Amino acid sequence: MKDRTVIGTPNQRRANRIAWERPVRLLAPIPVAGESVNASACGILVRLGERRNLRRGVRVAIEIPRMDGMASVLRRGRVVRVEPLDVGMNIAIDLV
């Protein structure tokens, strides 16, 4: 994966990212469990353990369990990048 912060490469990020590994679950358009890789104020990168038919522009609903286990946060967004991996895939979601 290209480092988008290196001089001479286009930096498409609107906010700083932090490493943030948490279990997450896509609820729509297809239910599938995954794990966050990093997050920012406006987006999240999610790693799925299996490849699914998710394309750029697709609207998604994502559930993020709170660390205290009491509830979950439901967020909606749009897939802005899809990265196939040897096993699974990464999807970047622009949160709304």
C-alpha cells in the first residue's frame, strides 16, 4: 500500500488517522464481521477476513461495539476504496 503522506504522492486524507483495532460488523448491504485497522474523524479502514462483493460508492451501515460491552455505535457511510488482500480485503469507509 502506498504511503499517502510521502512528499510527491497525492494525499487524499482529510484528517489524521490513528491505529485503532476493534471488532466491527457491517450490517448493510451484506452482514459480515471484520476489524478496524485505523480511524479518523471522518473515516475508518476495515479489514474483512473474506472477500465480498463490495465496490466503491456502495452505501454501508457499520456497527462498532463499545469497549465496555454495554452497547454498540451504528454509523453509516460510503465505500471509497477497496483493497483485495491475499486473504480477505480492506475497505475504506467515508463516514457521514
